[in-house]
Amino acid sequence: MALSALALLAGGVFAGYLWDKREAARDVRGSPTVEFVETDEPEEEPAPPSPRPGKKPGSEVVWPTYGYDGERQRVAPFRLRPPFRRVWTFGARNLLEFPPSIGYGRLYFTNNSGVLFAVNAKTGKRAWRFKSGRCVASTPAVADHTVFQAFLNKPPCNSERKPGRLEGEVIAFASGFGRIRWRTKLGPTESSPLVANGLVYVGDWRGRVYALEERTGRVRWTFQGDGRIKGALTLSGSRLYVGSYAGHLYALDARTGKQIWRTSSQDRLGGRGQFYSTPAAAYGRVYLGSTDGKVYSFGATSGELRWSQGTGDYVYSSPAVWRKKVYAGSYSGRFYALDAATGDVVWEFGANGEISGSPTILDGVVYFATLKERTYALDARNGELLWSFDDGKYTPVVADRERLYLVGHARVYGMVER
């Protein structure tokens, strides 16, 4: 009798535990009035930036970093619309997981085998290359006639050894001929560099965030977090935001590296979801995806959870934010437009396979690619299919004033409007 009572008690405790976990992991609907700042947005998209007086086209940086800007909203003001036709193709001979940055008339990007390319934007011809002998999974940053690239460890690329025993580096190259200006050792890093305030911000597998001096590579400050940092850092105002594989999101002072707040993905059975996604900052919120299948919105000032929306599978995708909507793909094969204030699904689109890479928005069109190697272009307002292309895999496109550059599995395509 006593054993039966104990069994019933244990069963009740376990059932309560399961209930608590399910409740903790449920989707949370947000409020349009709590820590949501509605910015004034023009009815028409802004015109593409013009070269500064005395500067020729191709002499400036037009796509400086992963996600286009420091807030990583993944929206650029170039008026290009599908359909497109190819004018050149560049073969990179290996997987292209991350898109180029664009400056001084060239595209700068790396393949997974560690080769950094500088390619003429008009012709697709290679200007120079650098063979690092390291693994790479990031986009370079371009500023002040310098290309800043983060490198992982030497192969094997997905080493299970402890991060402390592996080594990566950040290298600064002269944009013209690829001469190395400086190189700084750190942990293996797949964090796409961000250049701002005279500093280069990156994170690494040791859970550390670095602020390196732009001109010398000297370490200005570091911050130690929990879990590997795989995504890039996001800058909004004087704050940096970065997620970790321990399921934490940090807000740091960009000048000193001091932690302002730390928050986490929701608790659940099997542990918290991990953050590979790079945050996007907009409307007084921070948005990012998680391996628990959710897209999250946190208050940028407080770090409080403002909403979470499940997608059915992993969200490695770094969100795009445009006109009060958040865009992200899921391994479920669904692409979502979510209300930026509440997290409600505005529309969704079923693609031909899992979505791992991040979207890009140009002239009201949202582009994404699937692991089954197709790139889609949808009307960002309603999800209507406008165009598709039979190549692509991760982050699909970047652009300048004249061309769309589509990133395939191992090729980059220079395209113009038909």
C-alpha cells in the first residue's frame, strides 16, 4: 500500500514537472505598447545612397557588413526587382555559406575551405585571393580600404576538441591587393566582424567577445560569456547584442564591454534552445532565432522576453526586419513574416526544403534560399512568389546600385534586371 502511494506521488510530481516545462516553453504573445517604439517610416522606400561629391561610383563601400548595417536589419535601399538575368558567374570551387560584403567596386567573400576572394563587381573577374588554410563560416567587413575577415581553426572544421585547444584569428587585409595589415589570434571564430567606433567587434568559440582596434588589431577589451559564440554582434546606439550556444543573449556596453543585462531562451524539456542566429535590433526590441524552433523578441533596454513564436523546427536564420514585420525561415521548410510587436504570424510560405540561411530585403522583396538549393523572391507585404532561381543554399543575395549578386552553393552570380 505504501509503495503504491509512493508511486502515485512520484507520478504526480513527474506529471507536474512535465506541465511546468510545457508551460515554460509555450509561445508568448507580445504587446504593441510595451517596450515597442514605433518609428516614423516613409511610405516610399528611400533612394539608394549616392556617391559623395568628388567620389566616383565604385570608390566607396556600399554593403559594409553581414546584414548590411550594424543593426543587422538585413534591409538595403537598392531599387532592384525581379526577374533578373545573369551577366557573369564566378566559381568559388567550394561551399559558400556566407554572403559577400561590397566596397571599392569589388565583392569580398570566403568559401568554406578558407579562401578569401576579391572579385570585380562589374565583370566577375578575380582581383586577388588569400588561402588561409583555415575553416571559414562568416562574412568579412569592409571599411577604410580594409577587409576584416574572421577565421576558424584549421581542418577538421567541425572539431570536437575543446575550444581552448583550438585557435582562430582575425586578419585585416588592404582592400586593393590583399596585403595583410595585421592579424590577431583568438579562439576559433565564425562571428562576422562589425566595424564601428574605431573598433572591430567579434565573438569566438571560447564564449569571449573582443573589441579590437581597427588600425592595429590590438585588443581594447574582452567580455567572457557562457557557451560558444557563433553569430555576429549587433550594434544599436551604444549597446552590443550577442547570443551564445548556452542559450543566453547579452547586452554589452560597446565602449567598455561591461554587461548591461543577460537573458535566456525559454526553459523546456531537453534544455534551453541555443542561439546561432545573429540578432536584429529595431523598434526598441532585439529579434533572433533559436534551435528550439522559436523566433524571439526581447526588450532592447530591459532584456525582458516580449514574445516568442514557434515555427516547428530549428531557426538558425538571422531575422530581417522591415515595416514592423520580422522575417525568418525555419528548418520546417516554412518562411515566416511575423508582427514585430506581437509575434503574430502575418503570412507564411512553404518552400521546397529546410531554410537555414538568413533573408535579405530589397525594394519590398524578401529573398531567401533553401538547403535544397533554390532561391526565392517573395513580395514582403503578402508572401506572393515573384521569382525563383535554381541555385542558392544559405543567405541568398546582396546588391549595389546596379546589380543583384546571388550566392549559390559554390557560385556567385552577377545579375541585372530583365
